[in-house]
Amino acid sequence: MTPAPGLRAATLVMVEREDTAVKLGSGDVPVLGTPRLLAIAEAMTVRAVAGHLPPGQTSVGTRVVLDHLAASPVGAHVEVSAELTEVDGRRLIFDFTARSGETLVGSGTIERAVVDRERFLSRLAGPGGR
């Protein structure tokens, strides 16, 4: 149960008012906000490796490179897909794209690290975490 390059996940979303830069506080125009685009792309990386990690393991985000290239207004349909392109030990590297029809809305790379879930969570309750 080790993740391997080629694992993919995709989703089609319709931009809602809750997804806009105005609503998210990342801008003042009613288009898909960059934080929402990133959240969807990250969700696809998680979905891509779901069921492919050893028991007790999860992945956490460590690095993002995102180019948000085109605006998507409320009502637009955007397909976001992510593919695992490299596995380097516990490091997982994904490429993602977001498209609205033929328009490339965004693209980038997301890196995640495979961690032991319990150990990771136990560190949160340490000094300063209470």
C-alpha cells in the first residue's frame, strides 16, 4: 500500500458566492478566490492517495506553487484535477490543473509529506499547544 506516480483525482465544481474572493476576503471581485482554488486542489491530492497509504498514515501539506491565471465568475464550472507525479520517500509531489472549458484557470504543484497520524497529532498537545 504505497502511493505511486500516476494516482489521480478530479472534481467538477460550480463557482458559488461562498467561493468568491469577496466572500473569502482575498479580493473584492465576485470570482473564484485563490484560497478556494487551492483548497479544492489540495482536496484532490488527498483524494488521489486515499486508500494508498499504510494504516495509521496520512499526508499533510508542506509546499504549494500556484498560478491563478484566469477569472471564473459565479456560475462557472471549473474542473480541478491532481496527479501524483513523484514519490521521494515520504514526500509526495502532485501537479494540478484547473480548467473552465478550454480555459486554463490555474495550475501548480503541491507537495505533501506522509506522516504517522497519531504521532503528528500528539505533537500538537505539547508545550505551547494548550
